[in-house]
Amino acid sequence: MTTQPRSVMAMMIFMAWGVKVPLEQRQGGRAIDYGLENGNGEIGKRLIPFRMQATKSRPQHVFAAVRFNGYWYYIDTC
């Protein structure tokens, strides 16, 4: 029996499922809408290792944050 690891691209796609992209970014064609959010804007309950949120203002007390295109994308602390 052998183990076949995922490709780097497959891992990136899997991790992207946890990113909450702002609506205006999706509508403007800057990001692909995979239909992962429900009507409340929440990401469905999939086995995703983390959730990355987005906000216009700089988040405080988070694990990691980066500013991109006028938004702060961040991973909250556990």
C-alpha cells in the first residue's frame, strides 16, 4: 500500500475553502465564488483546518493578519 500526497495546487484549493471573501470582491470578479457560504454569509460546515475572515478595519488580538486590496484578512485566535 502506498500513500499519495496531495499536490501543492490541491492543498491551496482545499485551504481556500476556509477564506471568507467579501461580497464586493466576489461580485467584482476579483475572486471565484464557489458557493460555500449559506444565506447568512457563513461558510458551510466542512472539514476545513481554519477560517479566515475579512474586515475593513484592522483586527485586534488575532493569530495572523494581512492587508490586501483595502481589507484585512485574518485568522482569529482559538
